[in-house]
Amino acid sequence: MNLREPCLPPGWYPRQKEKIGEFLEPFEKSRSKTSPAVIAPHAGWYYSGHLSALAVSSLVPNAETIAVIGGHLPRGMPVLAAREDGVKTPMGNMLIDRELLAEFEKQVPSMPDSYRDNTVEVLLPMVHYLFPESKLLWLRFPAELSSFEAGKALAKAAAALGKRVAVIASTDLTHYGDNYGFIPKGRGKAALEWVKNTNDAAFIAAVLSKDPALVLKRAEEDSSACSAGAVLGALGFTAAGPGEAELLEYGTSADFAEEGEVPSSFVGYAAISLA
């Protein structure tokens, strides 16, 4: 069997089943929502694991396949997909749904994802633990409106095969500070408040409106999401649904600084459910 090996170094997420179980057990016990798609952050678990777990545990519990859509792809890039038979996680081997991938690719051509990237991998231990019987679809979408259509194509592929599929869109929000070369509001508390209450808030509002063009506009003009293509894919996947989007929780990496301190660089995170 051709298995995809992990590429992220230690520290991004626990490598022991027991530690993963300890981290996720509270979320497993308190599952309440049944969303067909969610948006989750993709930083290391220390910073965004709580929000990621909140999102992933909000998915419909009976999904046969979990499609994790990552990003970090600019406009003009093709859709990328893992073509292996499965992936290795600390929980064991998780099979890739090759049948669903083939059906999806009848509508949306893709290229093999041969790059080192965190946007999908960091979520896989959560997915594999919370959905041990499900298969995986590993995709990455570019930041352009065609990704909204690709999300629709994924929903059509699932329907054509009669498969119960759930989607996770993987993105972080504003990357602010010296580490990222983005300092439009200076430094300190005022900058942090601007990121939280203005920049990230505008992107989240766009997502809650379920308007793909507005989501892309906010991401591009405000530098408020690193993987907007993933979000567009999830919006496309749920485009035919009657439900509303809901912000489950928001935070930033600055939440982990010493009390009263604002780090020179920080990142925003949101857990959002889509229906």
C-alpha cells in the first residue's frame, strides 16, 4: 500500500495515541452540532488545537468520508490532491477515498499534492480519532472563485456516489507583526484589538454571509485569511443547503502570551460551522 508519510516536525501535534485521546476526549463527549462542513484553523495544537477540535467535532457523526480542504495556494494554482492509497497518522493508517476523488476529478482536474504543507496534515490526527471508520479526501484549493465551483463539484460527486461526505476547510486568519511583514496598525494592544475587532471580524462576517465573492475580497484586500480557497470550497459544498453559518469560537495566538503582554507577532483563528 502506498502511504503518505507525515512531514511536519514534532511540536505541531501529539504523536502518541494516548495524548491525542486525552486532548480530544472532552470534545468527543460534548458533541452537539451536526454540520456538513466546518472551518478550522491549522496552527500547532498548542495555539489553535482547541478551536480546531471544536470545529471538527461539530461535523455530522456518520460521514463515510471526511474531505479536508487545505490552502496556501495563490490564484492561478491548480487544485492539489493526495493520490496515495492512504496517510499515516498517530492513530494508524487512514485510507483515502480514491473512488470519490476519481468522481470529483471528472469535473475538476487536479495535480498531485507533493508539497510539504501543514494545512491538511495538522488536522488529520483529530479527524482520524473522531472519525475512525471514515475515509479521507485530501485536497488543497487556490484562492480564487473557481474554488467555490470546485466545492459544488465535490457535493455533486458525493451525491453521484451516494456517499455521506463532510468537509473541513483549513485556514488561519490575520497574520500580524514582524514575522509576517504586516504591521498596518503599529504594535501593541491597539494592533491586537484592530485584528480581532476589525480585520478578522470583517472576514468572519463575510463567511457568515456565505457570499464567496465577498469572502475572497476581504481575504485579498485585508490580508485576513491565508487559505481563502479552502473556505470557498466549503461554501460551495454547502451552497445548496438551507442553513446558516455560525461562529463557534474565535481566538488568537496572543491569548497564550503572559497576561498583559502583546507579542510582536500573532495570528487569528476561528471555528465556524456551515450548513
